[in-house]
Amino acid sequence: MKPTLRQDTVLLLALGAALLLLLLTLAAPLVAPYDPAAGSLDTRLLDPGTAGHLLGTDGQGRDVLSRLIWAARASLVGGLVPVLLATVLGTLLGVAAGLGGRVTEQALLRSLDVLYAFPGVLLAIAVATLLRPGLGATVLALSVVLTPAVARVGFTEVRRIRTAEYLEAARVGGAGPFELAVRQVLPVVAPVVLVYASSLVGLAVVYAAGLSFLGLGVAPPTAEWGAMLDELRPALLTHPWVAVQPAVVILLVSVLFNTLGERLRRRLGDSGAHLPAVTR
């Protein structure tokens, strides 16, 4: 028997941790001990545990803990907003392909397949390269990468239900394509797509950090986990415990959202059995 929501300890812990992370991000000005941009060469590359600097300082003497907290804003925007945009656009494309005629279906699916054929990392780099580096480039690039996968999930779900008797009854009753999509199809497709989208957040956070690490996303001095990792890279051999901290945060946040997505998919039960693994 599937455990109730209150009995699913892992899901509750993941939800609590995600909520705590979001609250910490919003409260960055209140909880960060220092200005993330303020530094001093006299305090550069202090080791974690140094008095007044729990996680040490970077190469410019800036407090690493403060920068990690502030960096969560740009990093989570780069992870959450593309998933939100891809969810909306991908769902619309999937429903249009599923309810449209064969010509519409093939035109949309083949167009999306062209994008889906590229490895996600390479496609994100290609799109970001065409744009001016910044958070906007990250959001747009990752939205392009994630939309085809969401659209395929939406289309698969629509295809599963489009011959259902209640849809046939709605058509006989005079429901047009728009009414059919909004009132009959979306309520069924949306939960499946949302569960799948939740598992994409961790991947998007990693991709966003990777773009910033390559200089294609958020650029210094703005605090962002990938950009911090690039800034601390020269200190990797001399001060490894300072240099690896952004990477550890990226890993933990990715695991958190992947766990949340997986637990939600399990709660969806058989309806989510066909959801593809997140491998892009």
C-alpha cells in the first residue's frame, strides 16, 4: 500500500528542505553575515572555521558563506524560471500535438525532435553563445533545452487519453478544440507534467551553474554558484576546502530537487510510470 503524504518521510523532508532553501534565499539580506561584494586583500583565502568567517573567504577576501547565500538567488532563478517556462510552453505544444490533426502532430513533434537530438549541454551552450552573457541568456538557453522533453511528456499523456469515452462524449456534445483542451485534457495532463517538471529543477540548476562557469551565464562580480566555482578554481590546489564549497552546494541542491521529483513521481503511481528519466 502506498504511504500517505504524512507517512512519506523522505518527501516531507525534501519539501521542507526546498522550502527552507527558498526562504533562506528570500531572506539573504537578513541572514548573510557580510556584504557579498565587500572584501579585503588582508583577509583573502581564509580557511573554513576562521573566526568571523565560518566558510572562509575567497581570493578577494569576500566571505564565502555570504556569497553562497546571495548566490542562491541567481542560481535558483536560473533553475526554476526555465523549468516554469518550459512547463508552460511544453504543455501547450504537447496538447496541441496530441489534439491536432496528423499534420499538426508531425510538424510539431519533428520540430521538437530536432532540438531534442542535441545533447542538452551543447544546445544550452550554443543558444547562450548567441546571446549577451547574463541571467537572461541562462533562462532562455535552458528554456529551449527543457521544452522538448516536457512537450514529449505532455504529448504522450494526451495520446493516452485522447480516445477516452469522456472525450468522445464531449466532442459529441459540441465541445470545440479549445474547450476540450482546457476543460477535459489539461486537468489530466497537468499533474503528470508538473511532477516531471519538478525533476528537471536539479538539472537546470546544474546547467545554469555550468553556463556561468564557462562565462556564458551570470558574470562576476554577481554572486552565483557556477561563477563562484570559476573564481575559486585557481585556489583548488592551495585551498581546496574553500574552492570546492560552491560545487558541494550545487550537488546538494541538485540531489534535493531530484529526490523531490522522484518522490512525487512515486506518489503519482501508475500514471507516472511512463515518465522518462531525466538524462539530458
